[in-house]
Amino acid sequence: MSVASTSGLASAVRGILPRKQVLDGEDGQRWIGSGGTPGAVAFPASTDEAARVLTRASEEGWTVEPVGSGTWLWPGSAGTPPDLVLSASGMVRVVEYDPADLTVTAEAGMTLPALASLVTPQHQWLPFDPPGRSHSLGAVAATGVWGPLGAAWGGPRDLVLGLRAVTGDGRAFSAGGRVVKNVAGFDLVRLLIGSRGALAFITEVTMRLSSLPEVDHTLVMRGSSLDELVDGAVRACALSVTPAAVELFEREVPLGGKSEVALAVRVLGGRERVDAEEAVLRASLASSGELTRLAPAEADALWREVRHLEEGAELVLRLSLTPARIGELIGLAQTLFSVAGGQEERARMAVHAGTGVLRLAMPKLRVDSGWDERWAGRLEDLMGALSKRDGTLTVTRAPAPLRARLKGRESSPVDGELMSGLKAVFDPAGILSGGDR
Amino acid sequence: MLKAAVPEPLPRALTDELVELVGEDGVITDPSRLLVYESDALTAYRYLPRAIVFPATTEQAAGVLSALTSHGVAFVPRGAGTGLSGGALAVDGSVLVGTARMDRILELDPVGRLARVQAGVVNADLTAAARPHGLHYAPDPSSQSACTLGGNVAENAGGPHCLKYGVTARWVTGLTLVLPDGRVTELGGWGKEPPGFDLVGVVVGSEGCFGLVTEIEVRLLPTPAAVRTLLAIFEDVERAVAAVTDIIGSGLLPAALEIIDGETIWAVEASVFAAGIPVDAGAALVIEFDGTDAGLDSEAQRAEDYCLAAGARDVRRAGDDAEREALWKGRKKAFGAMGRIAPDLLVQDATVPRSKLPAVLHRIIEIGHEHGLRLANTFHAGDGNLHPKILFDRRDPEQVARVERASEEIMRVCVAAGGTITGEHGVGLDKRDYMTLVCSPVELDLMAGVKAVFDPRGLCNPGKVLPPPPETRG
């Protein structure tokens, strides 16, 4: 970077944005997961302001880390602190909401709960439940992550209709639109979804909403063996009805401290349809165990628990295989526990049975001599085992020393070349971080 | 409209190389045999290709693309040629690379609900193969009995049932892509979360401009246990649209909501596809619900109530599969039935926010009147996706000019209403000059940049999707 000191950088940014929209020094630390201090944290209030900051950053060669409201930051997520953190959390306005169209456009810093409070009075919702809490729309688009409802509704790549964003070199652009079907030009929306800020800083998001269902039921099976539950989950996903979510997850049992695995199935829609689907599910899963319908408050608590599984965890993994093979997926996760020897007692998992994704969260890793090397070895073995089965392992979160030992997952040489080409189109100076984050 | 002269023959060495790769019968260079490939379903544009080559495998396709590229010859991927945007035309002496021989279903996994097919497999054939397993492939464009999955991927095709199930991009999980230089890459895959950017996502809908997709992995869905199909008859389109808005706003999620207007009803009923709709109706709304049998009757009843409240003069339910088939045939064959009314047909494809449908439709009808053109409307009302059909005779250049003006005005109206110039047919050659209505120069630059990453020499489907740079525009 060409600015000699970090305070110089902050004052340069203060020349672009109003003073109160720029932090530096210790105030900036909360915006970095890895510890350390960024040169400045900037909170643009508009696409135009973000564009001005990025134009300058690109000219100066400042490294920039795009973030939303900062809820997805965690220790160990980054290496060297960036020169500048660019946060969308100051951009929280509704741009356009016409309930009759079932679409909403909001600035990228608006959080999912804020969006819910906007659309719920209109009997609408965003059928989307990614892990975590209070994520911003920009961040969910940038990470592309989804939760249990992804089985029926897809993820951000299916729910985001349009974006407004700023390239690494400060060019503002729109992609997609606010209509459900749109094939005018190449699909820059899907390119940006899941690109983790490596291509552009997202400033506005247009999402497709749904009408709130008449009824929303959650059925739970517990007390059965793991094999029975896996069998039940696979069967629930193989029926002619598609449940809104089929989740196998480990939950804490307050007394005794041990966890238990339960199967939760969510069905929603018109009352009669839901009743009929429930009947099909009960009959088809009878050999695995009994499904009990939860009261609404219990159901809310259950799905909240699933969403918050990763909270505070030091190590978070995402394992994926085709959904019919979730039994194998759980087996592989258990192998990791057993080689880890005892540390797994408090590790928890949740499996999105409909999409074949297992999330694994370990609250605390035992740090002793050589721990990071041992863990790196275990994870590489797991990665190899999954890759042999045509699956993948993503390390979502890991302590810095372990992350440093892990090789990033590499694309094939051709894909790697395509991706660096795409990166150069959107961020010619290569200042935007993101990617393996 | 546009018609090019007979292009130059291919260099002998290249023809020999192509024959070596795919066999004598896999290469057509005789202009009289190439005539059938001079246009797609948008017959207004005609370009005679220099040749068409039919690889049967990914390996052959890689050889073909590599040979073409090393000779600096531009090429255009082509499926069944049912596209409606001039996307598969061999402009400027390009060679077509056809997928007709890549017509094998490579794998159908009923347990995993997954299929891997070659790009030339016909959409309806996949569903036919999946049916014995109680499964189907969701996107169902009206041309599904002819169009290929490769073409569907290129256009990110939709269809009536995409209201509930979503368009092609939702169901494609993996692709084998041959890059223009002949290198092959496997993208995505169900059960994988590959690192980096969503390359499958950006290749779907790229209109054959990024290379040739040779294999496609798609998810299959269970065939619904039961279906209810309703037909509501209205005096005018506005009332039909009001019913659609009420149905969707109520939280009901029909599998399809399709409107055909009076002009279309007239054409359909006078054709072999007659569905028994009163010819004096102003609009007919087809509503379909699918799922478990038990809930369907009450949903159908609620939809019927909304239709009656919105002013429907009659609501019928298809009593059996035969009636249902007839009803859908009327909707899906509307395009063909129009042939009775006029020799040529231009199908527009624009999408507007659903709440803007009545105003936009009203304006579209006015535009037809202003230009003295007959216009019929069929549309995916639930998605706000309009297909105004302009009837004309292309032998009359003055009429053709009016069609072009009306067509452009329709696009402008849709864009002004917050919509876009194409919902599912693609930009192709037909709409590339209108891309500036929906994209800023920065956006067009970014798209051109993305294309150049896949196709740095600009040999793959040149001249499509993006308008020529301003300095080269005539």
C-alpha cells in the first residue's frame, strides 16, 4: 500500500466519506476476526460512496475486506489484517417492496430479522434459514450459505433475483433484476452468489419472497437408534411429497449432559395438504420410530438450535455427499471423532438430509503439543475420504494455527484459470480479499 | 430481415480433420443439405452455415472445437434448433457444432434422483425415461418434445411449471464443458460444494457463448401423486390477471398459472389442438395444483373461489387425464395453432413484476393497434412472463418493419415497468441490440469480460447476446 501509515489511510478514507463513517485504531478491531488492526473500517451509506472508496483503494492498492454486519467474523478466519474493512452495515434501507410482487429490494446491510419484521405484517416470508443469527442480506448473498429449508426452497442462488454491487476498482453495476425469470445476458448474479466478496462489494439485494403458509408443522422422532433415524431421514427424502426440511441433528439434553440425535421434519402449506403429507410421513417412517408434532414454540426453539449450532465453536466443518449417502457421511464424521479421541463429546452435528450436507461444530479443541499438525492430518484424511466418494469437505472455521497448516482446496487447473480470469475482470487490482473464507 | 450469402467453403485441411474426428457422415458441408440449419425457430433470421459437425462424445467434441479454434474458425453450438432468439445461427460464416448425436442418457439414478445425460437428449425423453421410477425432470418448455437439455442449459429454459419448481438453473447440478480451445472441464456435481465461484451457475444461461456443454447432471423430482387442473374463463385478460394475483397472494402455490387471451383461444379452438374453450372468451386461465391427493381439492376450490370473485364467468375442472392433456395441448401448441392465422409469427418474451401485468398488457394491445398488427398473448402469468405473439407476413417488408418497431416498443414498456427484455428465450441475435435497455455500459463490459475468460479468441458463438461495441455499430 502506498499510504505510509494506517492513520494516513484512515484520514484518506475520511476525505472520501463523512468522518463518522470511518473507524480506525482499536475501534476497528472488532471488524476483524483474526485479531490485529485494520488500517480503517469504512461504512459507506450508498452504492456511490462504496464506489468512491473502492476506486481510491484500487488506485492505492489497499487490500479490502468486504463485510456485512460482522456476525460471520470469527477468530482465525484471516491471515494478515486488511488495509481496509468495508462494511455494508450502514446501508439498511428498503429500496423497494411491493408485496403484490412477492419481491423485496433492500440495501445489503439489512439483516434477516429486520427483513422479517418488514414482510411478516404482509403475511410474507423469506423461506431461508442459514446458520447463525442477524446476518445481513449482502453477507448471505456473498456466502451463498443456506440452512434446512434449502431442501425445498434452494439457497441464495435460487432466492436472490438481483444485486447491485461495486467492482474492486469502483465500478457500480446491477445484475439480474426484480423479476422471477430473467435471462437478459450472462448470469452475473449466480457468479457473485457465494463469491465471498472476492469479486465485488454487494450494496443491494433483491430477493424473492413467499406467502406465509397457512400451517407450519415440525415433527420430531427421537429415541430411535442412529441407524433408524438415518433410515427415516433417507426415506423422508424419497417420498413423493417434498418436506420443507429434513434435519438429523444432535441436541443437548440438559440432564446427564450427553447429547441425543433426533430427526426433525418440517412440512408447511395449506392445512389439508400438510395433514395429508404428515400422514404419508408417519406411515412411511413408522419402521424407524414415531413422529411427534411439536408445539409452535418448541418448533421455533428446535430450528433456532439448529441455526445456532456453530455459535462459539472453534472448528466448524461442512461435509457433503449425495443425500442418499448421509449414513456414510455420518460414519465419516464419526471416524473423525474417534481418531480425535474423546474430544468429540461436545462436538455437535446437524445433517441437511435433503441436500446431503453435514455441519460439524467443535466448541473447543484441546490445545497441546502438535495439536495443529494432528488436526491438519485428520482433516486432510477426511478430505481425501470424501473426495474418493465424490464429496467435499469445507473448513468453515478453524483456529489460525490450524488454518495456516491446511492447504486451501484447489480447483482443477482449468477451473483455477477460469476463476482467476473472472477475478481479474471484476477486481483488476486484486485488492478484494475473500475466497477461502 | 437478415439473410447472408452462401459462405465460403471450409479449408480442405480442416474438413479432413473434422471427418477424421467424427466420420464422413458426421460432417455436412453441402449447402443444399445445410439449408435446414439456416435458422432456428425464429425464422426471421437466416444464415447458411459453412458446415455442421456432429460429435458423438465429449472427446470428439473436444477434438472438433480444438480443430476449429486452431484454424481460427468461429463456431456455434446447436441443439434441436427450437430456440426463439436466433441464438443458434451461424452468423458470419460460422460452423455449427450440433449435439444431435450426443443423445444418450448416461445414467439415471432413481435412488439419488439424479440423471446424467448427453447434451443432445430431448427434454421430454428424459422425463419419459424417469417416469417408470416415479420421477420427472421439472423444467418443461413448450418445445419439450423437441428441444434438448443442452439447449435448455444454454437458454436457462423455463416452462409453465417453473412457477412452482423453478427454471433450469435450479435443477442443473453439474456440467461437462468443452472450452473453445478444446480443453474439457467438469463443473459442479450434486453432493459437492466445490471451492471458488459458481461456474455451473454462470455457464447455465450463457447461450452457448462459453464453449460446448456436452454432458449435464440434473436432479429429478418425484412425479406428483395427483394433479388438479382448472380452466377459468374470463371476459377479459385484466380479470384473469387479478385472479392470479389473488391466488398467489393467498399463499396457494399452484404448479402452473397460464393465461391465453381471446385471440389465442380463437386460433387454438380453430385448430386440431382444440381444448373446448368458448371462442368468445376474452381470456382463459389454466391453473394446476399438484401434490398429495388429499389437499388438492380444497386448494382447487379456493382457487376457483378467487376466480369467481375476480369475475370468471365459468370455472371448469379437468375430469380426467385426457381432459387435462387436451387443456395443456391447447396452451402448449398455441404457437403452432397461430400458423392458421398468419404465415409468420414473432414471439416476444418479456417479464414484468406481476403487479404490472394488467397495465403492461393493456399497453401491448395498444401498441398492436397503433402499428396495425394482429397480436395474441399467452403468458406464464404467475411469473409475470409475457409472450405476445405478433402475426405478420415476412414477404411484406413494410409489415416486417412495423413488427420490429412494435416489438421494440413492447420491450421498452416492459423495461419501464421494472421488467426485462427476455424471461426465458434468451438474447441471441434477436435482442442483442436491446441489451442496452437493461444493461449499463459497465454491465456490458463485465459480461464481455466474463465471456473473454471462457473464450479469449472470441470464436464461440460470436455476435450473440452482447451488442457490438459502439464504434463498430452501423
